[in-house]
Amino acid sequence: MYVRWKSRSTGAATEHAWSLVLVRSERVDGKPRQRVVKYLGSIRDSEMEQPPAVTRFWQRVDAQLDELRHAGTLTGREREDIERKLRGEVDPSRS
């Protein structure tokens, strides 16, 4: 499993909203397909530097990852890998 960022315009010329989804790659009829496992959260470009917005983003992500972990869909190691990757993109120390 891996995380994928999806971008969409917010209407402002330079602003984008980023949605984070957890994706599993699988083969269907011998062809690779991506299957969205869970929507994890979203954040706008302008919010990346705002501590309250970063805190809310991480709270949503943590709640979604907890749910997957309790359901047995996600291992502890997979969660650590996902969080490590996300820390490089949305710094939790800003919260």
C-alpha cells in the first residue's frame, strides 16, 4: 500500500487543495490497477504553513490510520512507513 496525493484547483489562481488517499496496487486480468483503500485527509497549499490547519490534518490522518489498523487492513510497519513519508511533505512540528 502507498499514499497518493490528488490535486484539485480551489478557484484561486495559485491555490490547490490536496487530498490524500491510501491506495493498494493489484492486478486485474493481468493488468495493474490502483484501488483506493481509504481517504485519509486533505489540506490546501495555504494551510501547509498554518499550525492549526496542520494539526487538524494530522488528527484526521491519525484517526483514519487508527481505523485501518484496528480493522486489520494496515500493519504497524505500513503505518510507520506512511507517517514517515507524510512527515516529509506535511511537517507535524509546525502544529
